[in-house]
Amino acid sequence: MLYSIFVDPFVQMVELPDLLVQVLWEGVVAGVLYALIALGFVLIFKASGVFNFAQGIMVVFAALSLVGLHENGVPAPLALVLTVAIMYALAWSIERIVLRPLVNQPDIILFMATFGISYLLIGLGEFIFGGQPKMMITDQLMLPRGAIDLQILGGRVTVQKLDIAAAVIAGMMVALLAVFFRSTRVGLALRAVADSHKAALSVGISLNHIWVVVWFTAGLVALVTGIMWGARSDVSFALQIIALKALPVLILGGFTSVPGAIVGGLIIGVGEKLGEFYWGPLVGGGIESWLAYLIALVFLLFRPQGLFGEKIIERI
């Protein structure tokens, strides 16, 4: 039994290399989508030092807003623009109603506030859009459909065009956000706010402006994530469960690193697919549901700040 668990999967990888490439590609795609979700968490954490529990439902709310507007007769391009406006209104409302009264409060208070935002958006989404799953408007958004068959290592590997688009869009977003944080005044201000609210205020940084910008940016990331995840399955409140996979991604990559979100997502995505396909049948399946958290636990034991996270040393 132990021989089969530890040796047979590697034998299959060697004997069927084209199948290994297919599994790796599926893992890369899943990892990119996990990384998109994690990017929203990174943005909020860099600006407030708080894990935003509401990011998962923001993904659902953004996607439901887009689909809901289109179902009510709004053309897809206009629905997309209006959804962006909705995410800005949401960011402004969160800053004005929730965050502004909590300036200089302990991080746990802000964290619990994101719980309240999450449940508020769940109730608001169900009231406006209902609880039934909806189909993403992929054709109207001109997202590519169909598959490409490639001959690799003597076998056929099938690649979905939508997966290629998701990988390209995620790469572009990561590049833009990395430049934004490192090379713009707003990006530097975000890092200052995350270090200390009082220090940021003392040098003239407006917390109100910064928080609106960062929550709006996280809302745009949530919209793109919702479109890509919804195009692969459907748009429903079940997507917020998938968002929990962002936690092990962040533990691996680091809570403050944009590139780390991508690297962590790829590690989790590829690891899950390899584990489920090669080791799943040998241990009864279900590996994909818990392997990410096991990998995260190992990282917590040996590198708790993540691969790209900053090691924090406090004097006592």
C-alpha cells in the first residue's frame, strides 16, 4: 500500500508525460484564479493591516451586479461600466460609514467590521438578485470560448481559450498593481497607512482618500475575479466559499506581496491538481478540498511570513 502511494504516481508521470502537462496546466489556471482572489485581500491588508473577510462576497456581489443589470435589459458594455460605478459607490460607502469612525482603533475592531460588511452584502445581494445561480454573460463580454488541442510529448493537451484569457488578464493586473504600489505616490501612501494610521495622518496623508482608492481597486479586482470564475461555472453565493482558498495562498506568498499572491496561487493550484489526480484515487479522493490548508500549515511552521512577506521584528 505504501509503495503504491509513494511510487505509482511518479511512475504515471514518467509513462504519460502529456497527461502530466494537462494536469499542470489545469493547476496553473486554478492557481491564477486563486491569485486573483488573493490580490483583493492583499490590497486591503496593505492599506489597513487587516484581513478583509468581505473580499469573497465582494467577488460575488460584483459579478451578480453585472449579470443582474444585463438581465434587466442593460447592454453588456454599459452594464460593465455601471458595475464599476457600483463598486466605487460601495467603496465610498464603506469608507464613510464603517471605516472613518474606526480610525486608530485596534486591528481586531476593523477585522470584525469586515465581518459585518460581508453579511450586509450577502443580505443585500440576496434581496436584490435572489439566491439562484446565474450564468455569466461571456458572449456579450467577448470572452473567448472553445478549446485548442496541442500536440505535446507525443500526446494531446487540451487548453481552454477562456483559461488563456484568465492567465493573461491576471498577469496584466499583477504587473499594473506592482507598478502602482512601488512607483506612485498613492501606492507609497498605502504602505504608510498600513504601518501606522497616526504616522500617516501626521505627514498629511488622507486616510479617507486612501481607503476609498484601495477599496475601489479591490472592488475592480473582485469584478474581474467574479467574471472569470463565473465564466467557468456560474455566478452564485457559493463562490464566496472558493474565496477561502485565498487564505493559504496569502500564507504562502505573504499578506503584503502582490507577486507573492501569484506565486502562492500557483503553488496551491498546481499542488491541488497533482494531489487530486495522482494521489486522490489511492487515498479515497477529496485531497483537493484540504491539501491547500496542509501546505499552508507547513509554511506557518517554517516561514510564517510567507515567501515574499516582510519579517516583522518587534522590540519589547
